[in-house]
Amino acid sequence: MRPWAIAEGFRPIIVKEAVGDPVPGVVAWNLFDMDSKFGDVEPLETCPPTRGWMGTPYDGYGDCA
């Protein structure tokens, strides 16, 4: 997540499948925490495929937020 997005009033989309940790309970807690404070946690299939860095079309590589 880019901190300036929140500072500018945007609510970032956090792709659920893109968050990982070796400990499964930590992932669940982090997703809950991010969803309640910083952005919207969404499954990959509901995320718009054309969103990319700074509004450019997403090509499948790099940042999606």
C-alpha cells in the first residue's frame, strides 16, 4: 500500500491472495486489520483487471495498488 493514497483520501484495494505469511493466523489477522483501518480487502476475482500503477493499464507485473 502506498501511504500517500490514504493521505490523499483514497481507500486502497488490498488483494487478499497477494498477502502472505508463513503463519496462517497472522495472515487472517493482518487482513482483518488492513480491512478495518486502511483499505478494502477484496478477492482477486473482484478486483478490476485494468487498474495499474498511477492509472496505467495493469499488465500483470508490478504494483496493482
